[in-house]
Amino acid sequence: MHEKVLNVDQSFDQNSLLFYVNGKRVEDQNVDPRTTLATYLRENLKLTGTKIGCNEGGCGACTIMVSDLDPATDEIRHYSVNACLTPVCSVFGKAVITVEGIGSVAKKRLHPIQERLSVAHGSQCGYCTPGFVMAMYALLRNKPKPNMEDVDEAIQGNLCRCTGYRPILEAFYTFTENAENGTLKNSMNGNSCPMGEKCCKMNGNSKCNDTDRKEATKLSSFENVREYDETQELIFPAELKLNKWHRKSFYMSKDGFTWYQPNSLEELLKLKSAYPNSRLISGNTEIGVEMKFRFIEAPMAINIKQVPELREYNLDNEKGLYLGMGLSLNEVKQLMEKYIAKLPKQKTQIFKEVQDMLYYFAGKHVRNMATIAGNIATASPISDLNPIWMASCAQIILASKQHGEKILPIDENFFLGYRKPSISADEVIKGIWVPYTKPNQFFRAYKQAQRREDDISIVTGAFLLELNENDNTIENLKISFGGMAPVTKLALETVTNVKGRKIDETLLEDISNKLTDEFKLPPDVPGGMPQFRQALTLSFWLKFYNEVSQKLKDQNEDKHSEMNGVSNRHEEKYHFTQVFAEVPETQKPIDPVGRPIMHASGEKHVTGEAIYSTDIQVAAS
């Protein structure tokens, strides 16, 4: 039955999992398709440097790097992923690099990332450290000379509970374009203190006001560390490139669970028609968590990542930007950045809001795997993107073997109920059209979460305002909220009878009152915080109103102004200092107390060779 549906080339052994780990070939015919890559690395290959922390893609302890060939372009790609969410079958025909593969204390060769992190005292318990190392490693493989913002974004999905981020950033910033000879200009290791005019050494003062303390300007020295040389990294395995494993269809079946990996849209639609109740998997960031913690049964999974037709994208002069649903969220973000720079600003307001929202969507490792399709199909009521699609009148393309393709708007009728989109069981989301904005339109999106980055939203709001070109009265107003109902919801009652009205304080008050009535939450609402969530809807509207009003005022005064929606990334950069007790001049050189001596296990932390209780259990199994 499998071969009939897949029509697999008989010369290809579709039941054998094949991939590379740290340059070594791995082939397994008996793997359970439900096994995650983190579990396989640790239990089957005994590579315990990859740690399992939260086991749901939130902490980054399991971060590794995957290299593969783009099924649409055949170009080599490197990207970080959460191994705890990545099904081991999804790395068929790919190359995996773990922390053990880049450096080792036992082999007396540390990678420059590992060396600098240990020199900078960047580990304490060390459990999260291999994940930080691999996040930075993936960044350098793509951009050998990153900037500081690249570093900040690279470790978005990595959490540290005991060390603190100062020494980690201090080590990683030495790889940036502002660094010379392993030392970062204008940092703690340079001549310029980040405290600026408040520096303790200003006006000749070498000590702080507290005579028993001094402010560190050079705690760690990177003068003798090795330079990073990208030409010395592991190359992509020739076998995978020559045999084009990334273009093969593949499946595995064991213990009642079957994994399919089609290599064309035609095969994908055949599979979905034959098995309409199968689950489509891309990043596994939703289904993987459900299977682990909610014990959701999914006896059959279809991986869409290797379908080249789902990786297409193009611009249309009328429709906007088309994005295939096989593109990862980070790839979408990069495309948005590309077209924002290329097109007039007045056309790309929605692109800008999507780009900014994706920065806060989740950690970078999750965004490297997750797709827009997963966000739409799972129909989460607290989705970051669905309010944008709804307010912007975006359209998706659905495809099925029986009915072909159809275009469906994401409007008030799209979400039928909690986690129920208007998608038939045999349909696949092929792509989405993200529309342009007009010169007389304003579009903004806002998100509030418990923390700024890498967190689910409490409430997300999106606003589209279209004004009459002649008198600046309202032609159309759309307001959409996530987190205020079992589904993403348009404020239909609130915006009735607004056409022809002016942007003034009367409108502000009227819309605020109507929002309060339309989005009233009961005290026992799922998710809690009813009053806070209601207040967020009003604050988002107030923010949008103020920005539009300021923009209109500036236009009347022939001034240029930018409106900032969700993004607050351009806030002041991180500044960090360290204060420590000054070592008395009379203290003997052999006395280590108070001196910045490297952690005794620091090098083992950064290479993954430090052994923890869970690693002992794995070794004994």
C-alpha cells in the first residue's frame, strides 16, 4: 500500500534512515519514527553533550545544527534546531553537528567558541552551555562576521538560570565585526566603559565610591585565543550531495506509527487524499508537544519539508507577496526584510509588521523549523500571526487531489471554533498571499507577552485603517484580536458605522467603549487575567490611534515620521558591567581568592564532556 501511494524508486531503500552526525555516516533500519533527534543522539549514539531540559523547545539546552540541501535550489543550508522537538526521521539525508563534533578537551582541541566561552567564565552549572555553543556555531557557519544584533537573536531560544548572560554575551561579542584580535571595541574589555560618563575611572578616579569595590573594565582576556577560521569547519558530506538524498521519498513504519516524507506536491496530495486523518508535520513545534505532554494519538505523520513546490515565493503587482508554506518562519522573515528594502515603504506596512512580529514569535531555533501553515492550521486563539492575516485580508491557497486549488480569505468566517479552521481533511495549505498596503492605509500589530522575547502572547492585536484620499475620513477600519476569544476574532460590532468619520477624540472614546462591550471576558475565562486582557485591547487601540494621529499631523506639517508597531528592538543596546572585590596588593600571587580563575570544569561544559546524572543513566542503559 505504501509503495502504491508513494511510487518510490525501487532502487531506493525507503525503510532505512540515513544521515550524518559529526561527519560520520549513520544508518538505521529499526528506529522508532516517534523518536526525537535528542533522544536518538543521547541513547543510540551516546552523544550526551546534547542535553534535554524542558523537552518542548523552550530552553535551548538541546540545540544542535542541521545542514541540508534546499529541495528547491540544491543550495547547502545551515540552521540551528531544537533536537528535543525534531523527529529523527526528519533528518533523513541531512547532516547533524553536535557540540562533540566541533571540539573536545580529550582531543586537546577546542573550537574558538568553546575556548572563548570558557575563558569568559560563561558557565556555572554548565547544563545549558552546549546549547549556547551550538546556537553561536550555527550563526558563524552562516555569517562568520556577525554584528551584535545577530548574536542577540541567535541565542533568543537559549535560557540560562545560573550563569547570567553577561559573560556569555561578552564571549560571543568578540566574534562580531566590531572585534579585533579577540577583543571587542567599546566593551568591558576595551578602553571605553559602557557606563559612559558614569564610569568610575572618569576624572582620574580608579575606584568606585565604595572604596572596597571596583568596577571591572577587563575581567577576561581574549588576547591569546585562536581566531575563528570558517575554512576549517566540517564540509557537507559528499554522499548526500552526489546521491541527492534530499530529493528521495522516504517512509518508516513501526509499532503502529508511520512516517511519510514525500518529495513532490503531487505525492503529498495523494497521501493526504488516501490518509485524510494523518497529521502534517513541518517543524513539529505543535504536534510534538501535544504528543509528549497531552498524549495526543497521531498514528500517521507526513513531513512536508522536502516538497519543493511548497518553497516557492514571488511578488505580484496586484496581489502582493506569495509565500509557500514549506518556508520556515525565519526564511519568511528574511524575505520580508528583502522586499521591505526593495519596495516603497507605503506598500510594505504589512510586511514590516510580519517581520517584526516574527522576531518575537519564538526562539530562533523554533523559527528555523516552524511554518506559517502550522500557525494557521492549528488555529490557536493566541496566535501571533493570525490577527495580522485577518486584519490585512490575507488569502491562503488550499490544494487537494480531488478538488485542485482554491483561494480562501482569512476572515471572520475562517475559524469555525476552537482549533477548527475552514480546512477540509484532505486539503493542504499550499501558500498565502500577503497583500500590499496603499498610500492612504495604516497597518500596525501589537503583542503583549509575559516577557519580551521567546514567549507566547497574552493578547495580540492588528489594525488596518483606510482613509479617504480627499478629506481623510475613514473608508474602512479592521481590528482583530488574538487571546480574547476561543478563536482569532474581528471586532465587527466595534467598527460598524465608522465610515465617513474623522480621526478625533470622539472616535477614540467611541471605539474604546465599543471594544469594552464587544470583548468583555467573564471572571472564569480560560487563560485568566480577564481585566488585564481587556485593558490590553484598549491600550493597543490607543497606541494605534496616537500613531495614526501623529502621522497625519506630520503629513499636514510636511514632516516625515515613522510609526513603530510591535517592534521595540531599536531600544538602547544591552550594557553590562561587573563589580567585584579588589584583591589587596598584599595578597600572595598563589592565593586564588577573589581572582578571576576559570571554572575547573569550564572546558568540559563547553564541549559537552561534563557528565550529569542523566548522562550516567544513559551510559548505563
